[in-house]
Amino acid sequence: MVPPPAVKEPVRRNRTGNIAGRIVLVLLLIAVVAAGAWGLGALSRRAAAPLGPPPFLVPIQDVEPGAAAPGSAPSPGSASTASPNPVEEWATRVAGKTDIPVRALRAYATADLTMQRDAPACRISWATLAGIGRVESHHGNINGARLQADGLPSRPIIGIPLDGGPGIKAIRDTDRGLLDGDTTWDRAVGPMQFIPGTWILWAKRAADDGLPADPQNIDDAALTAARYLCGGGARDLGTGQGWWAAVLTYNNSVEYGQNVFSGADAYARASVPQ
């Protein structure tokens, strides 16, 4: 007889090692999923996180023309006299509470102080100038421009041609294109958006350096705006009637006046030391 073949013993698997391997695999999968979820959450949190301080809110006030002037703004001249540069100290503090750059605040403050000396009866405040600067060019930062340390925007701020189109007043060229580069129509120029003909009448250089006033320079623009609004000292912007009469000469629109009023009032309130 041929002996039956030998029966081999079945190979016994190490069940303990197999289970441990599976547990490790599951744990790895859990770790991968958790890491992915955390990463997505981090990206979501980063996208939702604010890029800077919250925006400065200006509630638009439905004020009747002539009814009131904006709230009283503390004078930049009332900053601590212990500081070697009180205006800079004041501007830095107010900039931290508003959306106005320190450089623009310095220009508005200097114009305010100059008018306190030259035309005290006018009672124009830096807050009114800031209200106009906010509406006209967001304080020199509009359409990609950025206000620089020298007071000039990174590129000239020049408005649309005033050619009589829909909702636009027609104003023929008054400066041969010298300020706005347009020899056919006038265009508003600079951070305070002066029409060239108006600029020529009221322009004043802020620095005592013998150079001509420049509408693109925030210091010159703020001082010239103050002079224009004061009307040669004929207006008192501390009253509702005087304030509205002045601002509506800048732009004869009730909506515009309410927008400037709202900004000026909000800036004045924010500047009060706590």
C-alpha cells in the first residue's frame, strides 16, 4: 500500500498581531481625518478673521439743512502740552479711533489751528474738513491711491470730466489743463476735489517754503478748503445756518451735506477723550 500523504498542520495566524495592526490602521485614519478637518477649520477661521480693526461706522443722519452744525470737536490744540509734538500725539490718538490716517489728521488739525489764528470767527473745525475729505477721496486713499508721508497721494487724484453728462454739471476748462490735464473740461483734483477755477481763487500753501500751493498735497488742500468754506471770514460754521451755507457751496446737494455732516459728527464724537 502506498501510505497516505502526510497531512500538514495548518498555519496558525497571530490573531493578536492582526488585531493590533488593524487598530493602528484605524487610529492612523482617524488622525488623518482629524488633521484634515482641523486644516479646513483653520482655513475657514482665517478667511473669516478680520484683516484689521473693524470699520469706522458713520450712521447717515437725516438732518434738515440749516437745522444744526455737527457736534463740537475738541481742538487739536488742546492736546497735552507736555508732549514735544501735541498735534502728532493728538492725531495718533484720534487715528486709532477712526478711519482717518494720521497724516490726513495732521493736515486737518493744522488747517484748523491756522484758521483759529487767522479767522477765529469762522469756527471751522478739523472734523468738518475730515467729513469733506471722507466723502471726496476717503482722506486721499481712493481708486488705488495711498496718502504718503509727504502729504501727496501715491498717484494724482483727478475726477471725471465735468462735461454736462447725466447728473454732471458742465464746466469748461479754466486752467488750460494745468492742474487736471484736461484742456476741454474741468475735473476736480486732489484729496479735497477742487475744481481748478475754485482752487486758483482760494489756494494757500500750508508750508512756509515759498512754493506754490498744490491741490494734490493734503496740507494745502485742507487749508484751502478751510479758507473757501469760511468765505473770507464771512461765515460762522459754529451755527447750523453758517455750516450748511458753507458746505452747500462745496456741493449744492442736501444728500452731500448730510453725508459730510454725518462724518464730521461721528469724527467729533469719536475724538472726545474717554
